Amino acid sequence: MTLAGLICFMLRHVYDLLRFEYMKKILVTGAAGFLGVHVCRRLLADGHEVIGVDNFFTGKRRNLDDLLSNPRFSIINHDVTKPLEIVADYIMNLACPASPIWYQSAPIETIKTSFLGTLNLLELAKKTGARFLQASTSEVYGSPLEHPQREEYWGNVNPIGIRACYDEGKRAAESLCFDFFRVYGTYIKVIRIFNTYGPYMSIDDGRVVSTFVTQALANQPITMFGSGLQTRSFCFVDDLVEGIMRVLWSGDEITGPLNIGNPHEVTLLELAEKIIHLTGSKSEIIFKPLPHDDPPQRCPDITKMRTLFSWNPTCDLTRGLQKTIEYFLQEQANANSVYGVENKLLKQGIL
Ligand code: NAD
């Protein structure tokens, strides 16, 4: 071997060693869902190995189509309410239906997913020494009496209402995380995600952004529950994923809980008007009674994410909505294509 050849060989060896040291194996539950797909994509882009787990309750296999050709990605069809045996460096628990229409259609499965799913995954983390990140939610604050919501606020949740399967399930899951941390020293991180939107949301998930965009694109009336003066703050998914990554890779002393969301508040009327404008829609807004336990105001205090990680959302609502509308238009085009027809036939059991 020449000297140049030898140097190349050694450099290659050092590179492989460094890459091996850096590359982590990460188990992502809820991988086929809206946020799961973005998280898996980002981890793969950063060079890691990803094992996705999903029971496809709300997630779509189609969301993962282009990831399946990546040798560093695999997906396992599994319900997290049942124990699983996978060795990974990190476990990110995102499995849980997040949209009210879906979790209210399966309340018992939802609370089981939050509680038993988190318990099974924490047991796995304890056994294997994996680091554990729990996707919690702003819903743990319920109908908040403090505004904006800081992590120290304990919330105001109706424990027997129609949202309780989700809210209380997530609260119990947080409590499990901190008990595993205190009792077994399991490395945990809890993030509280506020309203997030963007490409890969399901058109029919009943969340406010997807519903308004779908109605506007079809020039149908936009359904406003309540006066429309209730406020929400919407975080574009790329900003959220960046925040999650900063927490994931932080030191073991950081357990959270940490709010991740966009503190810019808008009324739902403003949101509807913006969507009508951006889609060039002829939709009118119609008003319906407010559902039970719908919080009048929700806005994160993100001081902790700012100070610990210099994290700030950077995508403004107009730009984020434009990207979301482009995705919804693409989805509609796919649904009308041969691919869409095949999908419908598959669903009807004809293909
Ligand atoms: P989603 O419904 O799109 O995705 C959830 C995924 O979990 C789906 O793929 C679903 O099939 C899977 N799943 C559900 N039950 C399961 C089970 N028992 N076993 C295995 N897989 C299961 O929701 P999302 O918006 O991607 O939310 C992901 C996580 O983030 C959830 O835990 C949710 O509570 C949390 N979160 C999301 C938001 C948001 O705005 N999107 C806000 C707060 C918290």
C-alpha cells in the first residue's frame, strides 16, 4: 500500500469510528403520525438509525413511504399498550392520538395508550438504560386560570369530562416519568407540546388548522365553534422539531417539563380570515356552540426553552400556513390521482 493509500485508509477508519460514536439508535413511537413522521425524517437526516413503532390508529403507512428505502429506518406494527423488547439508545414516546375527534372516538384506548404505553416504554428504558423523552401536551393545563402557562402551573383539568381521557392520560404519563426518574434514576425528559401545524397533518383530523384549510379550499362554510374570540398559539412543525432535538440531545440533568410552542397568540377568527385570504377562498364563517371543556385561551410561556437552549420559533403564521396549504393541495391532487383511486379500492378491500 502506498503512503497516500495508508493515510486514506486511516482517515476512513477514524471517520467510521467518529460516526459510530455519534450515530444513535432511536426508537420513535407514533412514528407514522403527524409529528412522528417529521421527527423520524429529522433524525435520519442527522445520520441516526430510527426504529419506528406504530399501530396505525391515526398514523398512515403512506407517510413513511419515502423513508422505507433508507437502510437506517425500519417500522414495526405494534400497540404500545403491550410490552416490547427493543434495545435503543433513546426512546421517544409520541404514540397517542392527538386530535379531539380521534381520541374522543376511542377514549379508553387513548387513556390506555398514555398510561400503559408510557409505563411499558419506561420499563424498557429502565431495563436497557435508554434515555426517554415523553411527548406531553399543553392539555395538561386544561382550561388554564393562569396566562400564559408556565411549567410551574399545575393546571385546571376536568377529570371526568370528554377530554379527560387525553388530558388525564397525559398527566398520569408525566407522573410516571418523574416517578421512574426518582425511584430508578431513569433518564427522562418531558416536553409539553402546544398546538402545532404543518405538512403531514391529516386533512380529516378535525384540528382547527386542518379543518379551516380543508373547508376554505373547498369554498365551504368555515365552522367556528363559539364566538371565534378564543385565542390559540400555533407553532410551525419545523420549529417544534428543532426544539425537540435541542431537548433530546441536552444533558441528563435536564428533565423538564418544558413548554414548546409559539407564544404568538391569534383569535380563531383571525386564523380563519387569514386562511380564507391565503387560499383565495369564497368561504363564509358560520358559528356553532362551543364544545365541552374547550379552553378559552392557550399560550405557552417559553422562557425556559429560550434560556436553556436559545430556542425561539422562527416561522411566522403566514409562511407556515402557506406551506400547509401547499401540502393540502398536493394531498388533494394525490387523492384524485391513480394512487388515490388505488387507496380507496384498497380500503374497500377490492384490491
Ligand atoms: P397523531 O395522531 O398524528 O400521531 C399519533 C401516532 O400514534 C399515530 O401514528 C398513531 O397511529 C399512533 N398511536 C396511537 N395509539 C397507539 C398505540 N396504542 N400504539 C402505537 N401507536 C399508537 O398525533 P401527533 O399530532 O403526531 O402527536 C404526536 C404526539 O405529540 C402525541 O403524543 C400527542 O399527544 C403529542 N402532541 C401533539 C400536539 C400537536 O399539536 N400535534 C400537541 C400536543 C401534544
